[in-house]
Amino acid sequence: MKECKTEPLFSGGESTSWKWVIAPLIIYFIERIVRFYRSIQTVTITKVIVHPSQVIELQMKKPGFAMLPGQYIFIKCPKLSNLQWHPFTLTSSPDEDFFSVHIRTVGDWTQALAKACGANSEDEIYMMPSKLPKIAVDGPFGTASIDIFKYQVGMCVAAGIGVTPFASILKSIWYRLLNNSEDLKLKKVYFFWICPDTNAFEWFSELLERFESDMIEKGHAGFLNYNIYLTRGWNSKQAKNIYLLENENTDAITGLRQKTHYGRPKWTSIFPEIANENQG
């Protein structure tokens, strides 16, 4: 076999990698510019509310701010840090003239924010808006929750602190129902909330109680079927109260008309039951 003595020739082609990089970079820098512009817009904290279980509520206003139920925002407090952005789910409804977040003060940053807002104790402390810290807000972002308005029957399932998006969703349903909105197809909403301890109940149960009372007053008592499950976290004193108040009209833990369930939900029986109630 003859050997090839001719050296192979290599030739370089045109550089094409820039074609695949330039478009994503342009989109990225445009997105960063838009986010920077939104973050420097003036945000006014109109109200700070102290809720039980180390939860504070910040009600804010921002020119041109528009949201959908279930969305979230990023918050930065320059007084605490110029670099830290923290995500929080919006708990207000698009029908309200403000937007709000509920913040559990369990970390260094959230505790520092509560202190800066004068809400680092269980006592109600009110500060003049001019004395409240300046904050920056970026967003809102993302939501898949708006799809619930496309159906006649909706089922919402939340676990622990993951209940915060449903505050916005339930409020939005509430306002549309009370205003007899023509685009509201919902006829029935099933809401399941599974909690590991009783501390999570306190601030959200206030919303459920108000929702429940208004629905009864407006003749929609059966519109919302909510079920709260407590998987653990009750002590012997609470267990005694639960037993003694079993026959009362309100629940011993939440104070709501619907009694709390203890343990995990049995989905294998819940799903067929809901299907049978809403045939067709």
C-alpha cells in the first residue's frame, strides 16, 4: 500500500459564533435596562400592619403598577442593602388601589426590615409614611393562577407558607363575585390548606373569615368550600380545647365556621367526591 506523502491542508472558515451570542446578549441587556428603570421608580409604603406569628403586611403604591392574581415581586431596601433583592408573593387583588405583601420575619433581612418599619414587636406601631424606609420594587412576574377564571369549578391546594398566592386569588374572586362580574365563570371553589403547625393559620384565617361572612351575607354561602388540615403542632392544652369545643359553631383553633381536620387529606376519596358533586 502506497503512503500518501502530501501534507493535509487545513483552512479556517468564517467565525459564526457571534451570530448565536449577539441576539441573547441584546435581549439580556434590554431586560436589564427595563428592570433597572422599574426598580428606580418611586414606591410609597402607605401602611404597615402587624399580624400574629411574626408576620407583617406592607401595603404600597407605585405609579403605573399593574398586576395579576398570584404574581410575585422583588423588593430591595437600600437602607439595609443596595444589592439584596428578595422575592415575595403579592397578596393583594388587582381590584384594590394598592399592592401588598405579607412577610414572615424569620431571617436577618426580614427582621431588619420589620425593625426599620417600626413593626418588630407584637404591638401595633404606626409610623408616618415619610419616616418609613425607601424601598425598590421590581416586577410583577409570572402567574399561572389566572387560568382558574376559565373554569366553572376551581380547586386550590396550598401547603404551609405556600398559601400566600391564594390570598391574591381568593381576593380577586371575591371582588369579581361581589361586583357581579360578567367574565366570572366560577360557580364553585374548593380550597385545601395543609399546615404543619398552628402558627400559619392566624393571619390567613382573618381573610377566610371575612370572605366567608361576605359570601353568606350576599347569598353565596356554598360558593367557597374550604378545608384546613393540621398535620402536627398541637399541644395537650390545644387538644383539650379541641375536644371541649367540638360541638361549638366555630373551630377551636381558627375561629372559622368550618372545622379543622387533623392529619393529612385522603385524596383518594376527596377527588371522587368532588367529581360526583360537579358532574356534567
